[in-house]
Amino acid sequence: MTKRVFLFFFLFTVTTVSLKAQVLYGVRVAGGFAYQQVKSSIVRSTGSSVKTFNVYGFAQISLVDEFWLSTALGIANKGSVVYDDALTTTTHLTYFDMPVSVLRKFTFSNTGVFFVGAGGYLSMGWKGRLNYETPGSYTTDIIKYGKENDVKKFDTGLYFSTGFELRNRLVFNVGYSMGLNNIASLSQQDSGTSVVKNRIFSVGLGYLIK
């Protein structure tokens, strides 16, 4: 099902770009923090967030009036820190990420364009690691994606953004991704962790190439 959604997003974007509409292209980098909603019978504390760094290429396609379709493709980092007595487990997940949203733009003639947007995202797991730390030890494991392994491969959810496009083509962006898909693998669920959902808050700087 998730693969079909990814294919739909891709085909929809390609089809829209091929239409006779105004198209803007750009790149952006973003930093922030990621954490996870965790429901577990074995974890005493859900822990805290991890720092993230994300990079995207994006396109904006005019729809009607001041509404635009925004789509991007890039790399996003997700994860969390979980505390369980003396053991601290830090999860670092790296995804190929594709957010798609509809923007409403408001033009200010002297400054630029303010925008707000809402939509969804689809992510596919690329790589990751688990860091285990105790007062006397530190070890690392490589994450394997898949429902039978460490973490499910695909993640989907909602995406919200706001920001400002300046006259000099610089773009300031604030984004929030709220995962809806439970990425806990079958092995995690069998061991007592029933739900894991990703969350990301980020602040980014971009540049409109065209």
C-alpha cells in the first residue's frame, strides 16, 4: 500500500510539472530535532529528542490564484533517545523523504511572500544505527529495515510548513512532520514496544533557483 502511495505522489508531481504552469525550483537545508512517540511495556521513560540535519531539492507549481503545489525530495534524519534505568538507547534513522503539500501565498510588495502549507509525506528507510550507552560501556548496531527486522521500511504522515520568500530568492522555512504510520517492526512488537511514530520539527534556509 505504501509503495502505491509513493508511486502516486511521484506520478502526480511529474504530471503536474508537465502542465503549462509556472514552476519554481530550489534547494534547502534544515536543522532541528526529532523525537518519537513510543508506547512500550518495557521502556520506563520515552526519553528525548535527537538533532537532525535535512537537505532537499524542491519544486513549486502554481495552481490557481495564490495556491501552489509544493513537492520536495531529499534526505531526512529521524530518531529519539530512550532511557531505561542505566541504559540509554539512541536511535538514528535516515530516510529518503518526499513531502507534498499545498501552499497558500500572501504577497507583500516591499518584502516578499509569506506562505503557509499543509499536506503529507512519504519516507523510505535508507540507513540507521542504534547506540547503546551505560555508565561503563558504549556499543553501536546497524539498523536493518523491514517489518521482520528492526524498523519498518516506510514511514508516512502529515506535513505542515510556514515561512517567507524574500525578494532576493532566499527562503526561510519552519516545518513539522507528524508520523501516522507505526514503524515498530514485528520483532519490536513481540518484545513489548507496540507503537513507534516519528516526529520532526525543523527550521530551514533555502534558495529559489528559478
